[in-house]
Amino acid sequence: MTEPALTLYRLQACPFCERVVRLLDEYDLDYDSRFVEPMHSDRDVVKRISGKRTVPALVDENTGATLTESANIVSYLQATYGPDAPAASAEPATAEEGS
């Protein structure tokens, strides 16, 4: 079984993280959800991958993109995996791999 190409770093009960989760689920994208430390200063893993300690943070192995801020992530997901995206035809294979 292959690891999902998308990894979302998030906090529990974070409304900005949930906004991204809703869109990932709406697009039926397979992703790895990683909950991070609640204390901002302890989020070293997020700092290593994105250069910031803020969540949500998304890593897309398909494109090499790493994003932070929910609005940026939502725009990226819409452009890359949304119904009108050029990559939309490849999306079902990505979504089914981890199922």
C-alpha cells in the first residue's frame, strides 16, 4: 500500500484546518492527516517542512508544493484537483490508491 501523496499538518478543532479537510473530502482526495503539538513553539515538524509553525500546512508530493494558510491551500486544491483543474483527470487514481 502506497502512502498518500498529500499530507496535512493540523490541530484538532482548528476551524482553518477543518476548512481544508472539508475540501479534501469533497474532492475525495486521499491524504495523510498529521496532528501537531498544540503549543506553537513546539511545532518543529511543521517548521521543518514549511518554514513556519502555523497550521494548516499541506505537502503535495505529486507537485512538490508545500503550502500554509487555509486560503492558500484551498485555492491550490481547487486549481490543482478541483473539477475544472487540468489535473482533474488524474485525480481518481490518486484518490483510490489508499482506499
